Amino acid sequence: MEQKHFAQVLIDGKIYTVGAEEEGYYLQKVAGYINEKTAALRRQKGFNKQNQDYQSMMIQLNIADDYFKALDEIEALRKKCDEMETEMYSLKHELISLQMKDDGAQGKVGRA
């Protein structure tokens, strides 16, 4: 079991003490991200007029949206990586075949 780290973070103007396996700087980074999302939503017209539950739900939805978009991007990059690895394997195979043909042709020329 990893050691639990504690850090005080400022989220939406309130200080929280949180504990996690991650280091304090990471917890600060996560809190900063939440604050950025919150601030961006608060800048939208009418957001601050909504009740606290609605505001919290919208912040959560926006963070979840970022998460799922990141997952989609990761999947697309993995697929592209797999395609590139397949193409690289095919090109290596073709190169080896051409080198073998070239070596065979040079051997015939050398014997003539």
C-alpha cells in the first residue's frame, strides 16, 4: 500500500484538506483544474443566477465531458499508433524482401 499524502487545496474559494496516494503538487494541480473549470463557467452569462446544486452539477458535467473527450482522443491515438506499427512492420518486411532479392541478384552478377 502506498503512503497517503495530505495537502491543503483551495477550490472555489474554500480550503480543503485532501489525502491521496499522489503527491501534494499533483493534488494542487487537480484543484487548479477544478478552479479553472469553475471560473470558466462562472463567466458564462446566467450561470451565477442558477442555484448551487445546478452550478455544481454543471461543473461536474463539464469535467466529465473533458474526461470522456480525453478517453476518445487516447483511443484514437492508440488506433493510429497500431496502424502505424502495422505499416512499419509491413515496410520492414518489404525492405527485407527487397534486400534478399538484391543480394540474390548481386550473387548472380558476381558468378557471371
